[in-house]
Amino acid sequence: MEANGVYGVFYRAFEWIAKLAIVNILWVGFVLLGGIILGVFPATVAMFTLARKWINGEQELQISKEFWQTYKREFVKSNGLGFILTSLAVILFIDLYFFYHLESGMSQIFFYLFVVIAFNYLVMTLYIFQVYVHYDLKLFQNIKYAFILGLSNPFHTFSMILCLILCYIALEVAPASLLFFSVAPLSMMFMIIAHRIFNKIEEVDRRNKLAG
């Protein structure tokens, strides 16, 4: 029996708070299970998978079981993605550091060029997990598609950045909540924003098929 009225609102709010807290704890636990380095990406993919399923209306999920199954299934592939993204980040950092410390006009040009590239890389990372769990793509296709979505949807990208800032402020105000509400709420917000883009794309595809 579903609760109604004010009580129902509070009930659903606390239900979501509990869900996100559980997912956050699972994320921390499975990151540690993978020795941190090998645990971050599969745990994050599992977290975004749950967020996507909830948004699609699959509310009656066994959270721990779903998280564990996704973690196992995506362990190798997601770590492949992690290796690519980490390698790109390291290369960008080295290039930025190198050109920043060179004292010549040409080095400054290259430095600002890599600043632009680094910004685009960061924008891509805002979308990479949503793309990964929503589409069945190869690793580099995930990166390419996340990059395109990030640049072609500036309002949604700005919304994600704003969510990041708000979450950072909230954790600064209440650092004790780090274990329970550090990444799961953010993944849910990111997935909601990206899901709107996915729906628009799929609607355009449907219209094009009907028109064709």
C-alpha cells in the first residue's frame, strides 16, 4: 500500500535517502575490494547502472545483488576504460607541466592548446559513465560519444558542473556524510541529466525512421 499526502512525500524521500546511502557504501566497499585502483571503475559502472535502472522505472531492485553482478560482469571492460582514461589524463598532465615550465612563446601556445584539450577531456568524463551504461559500445566509441554529447549540450554540461559544485559545498559543510552521500547522489543527478539527452536523441531517431 503506497503512502499518500505529506507522509507519502516524507516516506519516499527517506526511501531514496536510504537507497543512495546503501549504494554509496557499496561503492566505497567495492572500490576497496578491487584494491582501489582496479575497483574504482567497475564500482562506478555498477553505481550508474543502478541509477539508470531506477530512472527507467525499475524500483524493486535487490541493490546489493545488482551492484555485485554488474561489478563482476563489467570488471574487465570497465578497467580497460579506466586504463585509457587514466593514460590520457597522465599524458595531458605531463604535457601541461612540460609546456608550462618552458619559457618561450611557442611553449605558451602549446600550453594553452593543451589547456583546451584538458577542458574537453574533463567535459567528456562528465558523460562517460552514462554513455557506458546506456549504450553497448566499444571502449573508444564510448569516449567519442561522451565527448560529442558534452560539447553539443552545453546547458546540460553546465548543469553537471553545477551539481559537482553543490555536492562539494555540501560535503564541506557536512564532511561526516562523506561515507554515505559522496558519489551516489551525484551519479543519480548526472544520470538524470544525461537521460534527458538520450531521450531526445532516441525521439529524433524515431521521427527520422517514421519520416523515412
